[in-house]
Amino acid sequence: MIRFWPLERGHIVTSAYGPRWGAMHYGMDFGWPGGSAGRAVHAVQAGTVVQVGWDPDGFGWFLDIDSDDSQGSNLWVYGHIKPEVTLGDRVAAGQRIAHVNGDRTTNGGVDPHCHIEVHRWSRQPSGPGRMDPAPFLQGAAYPGAAPPPPPPPRGMDAQTLARAMGNSVSPERYAALLPAFTSAMREAGCTTIERAAMWCAQLGHESAGLRYMEEIADGSGYEGRADLGNTRPGDGRRFKGRGPIQVTGRDNYTECSRWAHGRGLVPSPTYFVDRPDELASDRYGFLGPVWYWTVARPQLNTLSDARNLDGATRAINGGTNGIADRSTRYQRCLDMGAALLPEEDDMTEEDRRMLREIHAALCKPRPSLVEGSTASLDAATFVQCTDAATYRTERMVADIKKKLEA
Ligand SMILES: [Zn+2]
């Protein structure tokens, strides 16, 4: 149920409900700066016209409009007006029902205005049954004004992601991936249509619409590849291509981990080296593309700004493999426009600065307090060392007890 102001936007309240001139004003007066005669009067609530009255000593012409409970209840009186509806008419909320009577002789000689009252249930004599209209008008709409446009959708939704990716997996799967996907877009600076479209097209091609979060081959083909830093036995399989843009090889896993830890995104500086599978997980899988997009190939956003699909493809692929599919995806994403953009997050610069400080305080390695030690420990490592020391002490105590008992 929505109520309307009796006059259009720009009106003023010329007199409120309450004591006035030694008497009680049982209504509320509305007017226009510069004169109100002839101004349209609108129904506050929907209802039925139950009286079109003439009161030579009070209002002049007036209207009583009765509303049932679904229409907001009570009876509204409009005075000092010229009616434009007739007895028995049903009126909609906000509908024009009258105009302000310009004849001062019907008005006790004051300036033309619209007087409204709200009576509990039905016509009430002067007294508490005539209520203050102001609380009823809290948040009322302006009659005649276009309804406010619906708020723009806030950020990419799962349906949009599914469309951008070509519906290659189930809607549920896209819904599950959406938060990590959009937060990665923000991290990568893909917050314009050009960049978002390039991001979606390239990730979409590389992962077949997010169907694959790691390469299908087992990675043994990379065994011994010194250019990827695969120097230890098993590195090929261990550091196979993972994430929607595949990060491959020990060196890249190492760099990506260090970068992610530096940004407070993973718990340790060797996170993906220690847990390679995590680079293909729903939670962390999109960090690979962010690292790739902003660190390994930092030209990607500039290429995106220039709509340079060929250049971006060469940066990612080394050549132009799959350029036709990439191009189809790119055009589709460009056409989707602003729907593709990730929702702004609510963090302020100050929030981010504090987060970085907290992260540094917890994770920055600190020199050992033990004299002569060259070790430097971050908080997590320190706790693990303490834990290990406690365990060793407990075991020693248990051994001593056992010997004493023997
Ligand atoms: Zn009045």
C-alpha cells in the first residue's frame, strides 16, 4: 500500500495539525509558494467518494473519500477545493480528484490552499477522532511524478556468468563459482566493460566455460622442463596446469604463491607449492588468473582497453590458438555490457589499509629473540615451533616418569 502527497512535488505545508490561533487545527494545509489556486489535488489513498459537500461557512466545496483496510483504512477529507469526481466514484491512490479553490470567500479570506483531514474509520466530530495526517504521509510518493527507476542491478549474477561462459556447466555450478569469479575480476582491475569482456572471453576459452579448473593431461609432459623451474623429480605432474588460465611449473607456482601471500590472499608464502591442488580449487583457483593478468602479463588490461583481442590472445597463449572461439566469446560478452561488471565491494581504502596492516602484523617474519639465532619467524611459524617444542618437552617428561617408575 502506497500513499501519495495531495499536491505534486514542490508543495509546502502551510499549516500543520495542532493548536492554532487559540483553536485546534484538525488537519494539515498544503500550498504552493507563489499561489495555489487551480493546483491539482490528488487522493492520498485509494477509496470511494462518499460525500461531495458544500459548507459555506467552512471549507466551501469539500470531498470525503473512504478507504477500506486494503486501501489504508480511515476516511480522508479534502477541503477548500473544487471537486473533479462525483459521489460513488472509486479513486486510485495518487489520482487527480480536485483542484484548489481560488475563491477566497469560501475560505475565510486566507490564501487558497488544500486542507486535508484523516478521520478514524469514518466521519468524526472535532476531537481526537480526527488524527494528525503527518505520520500517515511519512515516505509518501509524489503524484504525477514518474515512478523512480528501479535501482540498477548490483553486479554480475549467476545467470549472467552462465551466459558469458556459454552455459557449459550447470547453473548451480556457476552460482557456486560466482563469488570467487567476481572477486577475482575486481582484483585484476577488470571493472570496465572492455576489461570484463576480455577477462570472461579468455578465461571462458581457456577453461571451456569454467568446465575445467585444471588441464586434462597429467602433467608428466612438463617433467624436467628447466624453463618452468621443474628441477626436482615429479615436478611435472606436481605442478601441472591449474586454474581457469593454467598456471604451470614450479617457478610459476612459487611466484604466484609469493604474490598472493603478499596481498594477504593465502596463509603462507609457499602456499601453492606446498598444496598444488589448491590452485584448482573453487576458493583459490581464480587467484592464478589474477596473478597472470596483473603480474605475469601486466599488459592485459591495456590490451583490453584497446579491444585488442589478438594482442591479449598472444599474451596468454603465445600464439593465436582458438582465436575464432575467443572472438565469439568476446563479442558476446561485449554485447552483454554492464551486466558483466562485478559488484563494487563495500570496502573503503581505509578498510584495505587496515587489512594490509593486520596481515603484515600477523604474517611478516620477525627476527628470532634467541641470542645468536639467525632465524626469522612469522606468527604462524612461531606458533608451530612453540607447539613442537612443547611436544618434545612433554615427551621428555613422560620418558623420565617411565624411568622413575621402572
Ligand atoms: Zn486547514
